[in-house]
Amino acid sequence: MAGKEAKPFVVSIEEIPDGGMELARDMPEEWISGLLGPQFFRKEGLPRVEVRILRAGPSVVAQGRVRASLGFICARCAEEMPFPLDHSFSHVFVRGHETGGLPDGVDEDPEALEFTFIEGATIDIEPLAAEEVVLALPQFPLCSESCKGVCQHCGRNLNEGSCECHVDVVDPRWEKLRQIKL
């Protein structure tokens, strides 16, 4: 088809050779931008998806890796930090409800593999890679587990030292408890 780019991650199951096949592609910036939450951003280079595809009887095993140079804003202190994404995944595409043995070269525990039931003659790895990117990103990224955040009054980054604010704010509903002498 003229003017329409072929989809490199749509694979005909019947065309997968006995020894499997490997696909790799630098994905466009728009692809990963649509997957990132507001706290993440692309830093440099394009994201790369690499996948090895093997037939296993009527099923197909996909073992892949997604790499990207990302950055994020810490959820506590709002500092910018690098996030080098290097995420591996394994997935099995199963025809109907049949299961078969895994082919040689698949070094995953069968119990740990994810499954998708397929009916057609092709599989599309791109949505799988996109899902894996989303799952690999932390919901609340932190610069470190011990991040102290920022002062709610002056905005100082408390990782750089304490501030001079003296805060003794008590919810008015609990104010009466301060009057109790023990």
C-alpha cells in the first residue's frame, strides 16, 4: 500500500521460522509520549523495542525488552531525576484455549508468563510493548525512598536541610485534646 508504513510488530504466525525470529525498532517519540503519566518525560533518544518470537505448537512466545531514556519529577520533592527504563517481558499468545509446551530457548518459568488468547492468523507486539511500558513505570516515582519532600509552608526542599518554619497546625476538631492534662 503506497503511503502507508508497514507495521513491523504485526507478525503472521505461519511465517515464524522454526528457530524463531527477532524484531527490533526505534519507536517514534509520540508512541512513548502517549504512554507516560504527567510526572514522566522523554529525555534523549528514541525508545527501542526488541522482541524474540518463537512458535510453541499452536501458541507463540514473545520475549522482549523495552528501553528508553526517561526522566521524572519526584512525587515528594519535585526534583527532576533520570529514569533509565530497561524492562524485559515474556508473553504467550495462545490459540483458543489450547496450551502447548514451551519451545527450547524459552528461559522463563511457565507459571510467570502472561497469556493472551488469539483467534486470527497474526499477532501484534506493539500493544503488548506499550502495556509493558505502562506497567514498568512507578505510580509515585521518588528520587529515593528516604526523600523528605518539601516544606508545606516555605517550599524548601527538606532533603537539602531543614527550614525555619515552626508549624503547629492542629485540626480544630482535635483542639480540645490539647487541653487534657495527663
